[in-house]
Amino acid sequence: MNKSEKGFIPVMLTPFKDNGEIDFDGLTKLTELYIEAGAAGLFANCLSSEMFELNELERLKIVEHVVKSAQGAVPVVATGTFGGPIAQQADFVKQIYNCGVEAVIGITGLLAAEHDGDDVFDANVASLLDLTEQIPMGFYECPVPYKRLISPAQLGCLVATGRVTYHKDTCLDIGQVKAKIAATQNKKFGLYDAYMAHAVASLKAGSAGLSCIQGNFFPELIVWLCNNYDNHDLRLEVDKVQQFFIDNMDVMHNVYPIISKYYLQKRGLHISTFTRRNDIGVFDAKIKTGIDGLTEKYDILKAELDIKLAAV
């Protein structure tokens, strides 16, 4: 994923059958959709994948399936830390890496308790790196079980080890993003921003790309933005796309990931809206109306930009 151009890294969904089993055929189709839409890589087994609702074997099977389905077209990264003693986490990192991923992602909030200071986190990460040989690693400031942000200085030290190649940033602070980029000037590292409200500013500041839930609605639009964010001739269109994401941020977070599965259904992907999560609210008529309205807005925007949708 270490390219000079900007890239879109989808945070992948997990399709389920209506009975709650993993829909591997749906996962194949979804993987192909991301790639055809122009994704530069794939982030499997993440929060959008409902990783905390999967058991260890399911996590491994999903990552293996995504790697196989991608067929080498793009690199894959996947989460490999799920709490417990560091030695236990290191063992699962190795299992995930053996699935064929480019790098294994550590969840910052599972590498130290919420009340622990940075010294504990830093020591645990150092132990994890020691125990995982030379496996390329990345970090994700996942909001679950709690959001632990990595400071620019910490990230700079991690990248300096030569082991950390990827960071999914969720600080929501463009000043912090700029500081992290400044602290990690390394061609073998990329910071991918999750916060679409400052997507253009982040790309202009030097982030490697975007990795956001909005990509589970409009992957082609995220790719368009990564390709055109600094195109002077399209500055008005870029501003319009940025505002589109700002204006519709809340709609895309309501009852997620059900709404994104519903949206993908609407564009022709044959997957269920089933989710194993039980803490996201109810997909009621009001939520459905909101997504239907968003569909209409996007149809107008993609026509203006001449964006062609990937086949499903």
C-alpha cells in the first residue's frame, strides 16, 4: 500500500446470511466490488467487519477468504490483537499474518487498559513487536472498547523501528494528523485517515489516503476524491464532494453497519442486512427514508462528476 499516489482502503463489512452464518459468497462479491471500484488495499477483520462478534476461527477464515478473493490485486491488512496477555496477542498476530496479509493491525485500546498511561502502552507494544519477529505491523485507534490515541511522538518512534507500516487515524483533529505525518516521514509508512469531514485537508497534508465507513456506501466517490483532491481544475467539484460528506455524516452513522448493507443491496449487491451487533439501534422507517434520500443525492452528484459505478 506504500504508493506515491493516494489510496482508498475500505474498512470491510462482513456479509452474513439471515441465519447469522458468514456469507462467504457475499464476501467474495464484496471484495471484488471494492477492488473494481478502485481500492488500493483492503482492511479485513476490522470494526466494520463486526470483528468483536466473530470467534477466532471465523476471524481467520474471513481473512483467508479475503486474501484469496483479492487474488493479489491489492494488499490486505487485518486486525490481529484482541486483548489478553501480550504473548497471547502475539500468537494471534502470527496466525493472522500466516493468512497472507501484508501487515497485521493492532487495536490501540486493547494493548493497554483505559486507565494505563502511555508508558504501559509503549512497553506492551515493544513486547508485542519483540514477540512477533519481523511481521509488519500497523495500528488502529479503534473506538471500541475505548479510543486510545497515539501521539505524534509515539507514532514517530514506532515508525522508526522499521516494523510499523500502517496507521488508521481516528483522532478527528487535522492539527494532530499533520503532526503525525510530520513525525513519520518514511516511504515505508502510510497514515490513512478515517475522518471524512477533513478528508481533503488530510490528503493535502500528506496522508497516504482514506479509510472510512463512507467507503461502504460510495467507494467510487472516495477513490475519485483521492485522485482529484489537489486538481486545480476540479477545485469546485472537490469542494462539493467534501461538503457532501460533511452534510451527510450523521446519516451514514445511524444503525451502522445495517444501513451500509442496505445501501449496497440497493445498488445490486445480493447480501443480507443481518448484523450480529445488538447495540446499534433499530433500522426503522425513518432511518430507511434517510438512506433512500441519501441515494438520491448521490445519484445527482455522481452524474455531475461522471462517476461510473463498479459492477456488482
